[in-house]
Amino acid sequence: QLQLVESGGGLVQPGGSLRLSCAASGFALSYYAIGWFRQAPGKEREVVACTSGSGRYTKYADSVKGRFTISRDNAKNTVYLQMNSLNSEDTAIYYCAARLYPDCGVGFTSYTSWGQGTQVTVSS
């Protein structure tokens, strides 16, 4: 079974940066699209970013375009989310998840393997 573990979350000041990591075991990540999602208390889960199986194609939520970068190192079986210019609206639990297709798709219903999440808090 594909398992994903997120790390790298924490407390950061507004305008700061964090890099989240999503480490996989059980399967090679190169076969699957990997998405980053987030959910804040009282809010619905939302798609943040996605990278295709090859890593050649990426997409981002409008709210994070130009600030976040998703990348993958298939040799290390790890996907990253570099987050810059963080603001309070970015505070949430961040999850990575795998879709059993190489393309990103839309939404999150087709993502079947999820990590446990890592908390990102942006506050002064």
C-alpha cells in the first residue's frame, strides 16, 4: 500500500517561507500524480498544487500562484512544496495525496492515498 508522510510544517512569520516534504513508501511516486491540499478549521479542504507523475506539469490554486512551487524528486521518492511569502490565509493543515493516474485531474475525490498532514501556522 502506498503510504505518504508529510513533514516540514511549523510556525512561521508572515512573509516567511517553509518547505514541506512528502515522502512515499510502498510504491514509486513516478507513476502517480501527487497533490498538496490544505484545510483550515471551519473551512473546506482545498487543492493547493499538483505535479504530474513525470514532474513536467504542475498546477496551482490561484491563491498560491507565484508564491508556492511544487516539485518532485522521484529518485528520493519525495515531493516538495516550497512556500514563500506566507500570510495568515495560508494557515492550515497541509496534506499530500496520491492519485492513481499520472495526470493531476481536478478536485481531490480521485486522490486515494493520503498522508497524516502537517500543520502550518503563519503568525507574528
